[in-house]
Amino acid sequence: MKKLVAFDLDNTLWDVDPVIQRAEYAMESWFEDRFPGFGVRYPFAAREEIRQGLIIENPNLLSDITMLRYEIYKKALKQFGLPTEEASSVAQAALSYFSEWRQKVDLYPHVKEVLEGLQADYSLIVITNGNADIFHPYIGIGHYFDFAIRADQVGVAKPDVKLFEMAVERSGVTIENMVHIGDHPLDDVAGAANAGIKSIWFNRHGARRWHEDWTLRSDAEVHSILALPEAIRLLLP
């Protein structure tokens, strides 16, 4: 019988903060080379203010962080003085440049060997709210996965059960034969639980403590990538 293991990506298979920081630094240079003074006028605080305003105008952007970033760039460029059409095209070019840097992740130790071992016994997929492309050659592990469900591509984000239901329907498994692994107590653990799917909380190094407001507990908790295979076997015997 087919058994399915779904993975979150950011902070589950790699640390996302350094990735975004490097990408943001690259974008500062990209904009400054083309529009001197742009970085001074639109530092992080100014872009965050634009971001909050856009979300107020269109809350649906929260489930599409790729479009949200594009809209931030476009609005900042228009405020900087570019005509609407030019601002749109430059924002798209900027987004493409950011996206390349977004894929330059540093996998946690042992990720590849664990995925290779799991692939022999399970179908592996991705369910993510981020915009990393698991099949991008920079990441280098796409061949382990059957498919990926990204919030920015389907218009809904975890913990909404629709993403988990999409995974079940597309893979053809029953929910009893699926487990989801992720670092986020609400997006991953509660999202899976509300869909009737088992979950493993990836609490790297055991650095976090379960908060009393997180009412839906995971079926298992691991502190290391190397502990995943055994935890999965116990949940999907």
C-alpha cells in the first residue's frame, strides 16, 4: 500500500533566515546599480511599511508571498518616480533576480542521505508556504520528490487544510497512510491535524518548548534529521 511523507521546506530542510538575508543584500545592490538612491529611500523599514499597507488592501497576498514581493517592488518603484508600465517590468525583473538567490540554500546536515533512504520505502512530496523551488538545481534534491504544493501557486496557505487535501487527492493515498513533517506548530502540526493527517514536529536541537496555546499536538517530535526515519516508521508501519 502506498505511503506518503510530506515535507515542509524552510527551517525543516534548511535554515531560511540566512537565505533571505543573502537575497536581500543582493537585491540592495541590484536596485542601487540601476536606480542610485533607491536603497536609501526604501530600506527595510520603508518596504515593510509598504508591505503592511498592501496586506491591508488585499489580505489574500498573505498566501502568495511571491506576488506580495512583486507588489512591494512595483509600488516602491512607482513612488520612486517610474511610470506604471516600467515599474511593473522592473519589478518583474527584480523578482526573477531575487528568486534565483532564494534557491541558494544550505541544506541541514544529513538531509540528502535521509531522503535517499526514505525514497526507497515512501513517496515523498513537499507542502510549503514558501517560494523555494525544490526542483531548482541550486537546491539539488528535487529528484527525491514526486511533486510540490506551494501556497504561492495554489492561492491558499497552511494551516488551511486545502493544501493537505490537495496532496491526498494528487497522490492517491488515504489520510491514514500519510504523515507531514514541519517546524511550525500551527502551519504544519495543526494544519495536518485538522486535515486528519499525522504529523511530526521538527524541533531542531530541541530548541523550542511547546506553547500552551498550541492545542493540537504532533504525533511525534524529533530534534534531528537523522531521527526522522524511525519516527516515520512508527507512524506509518
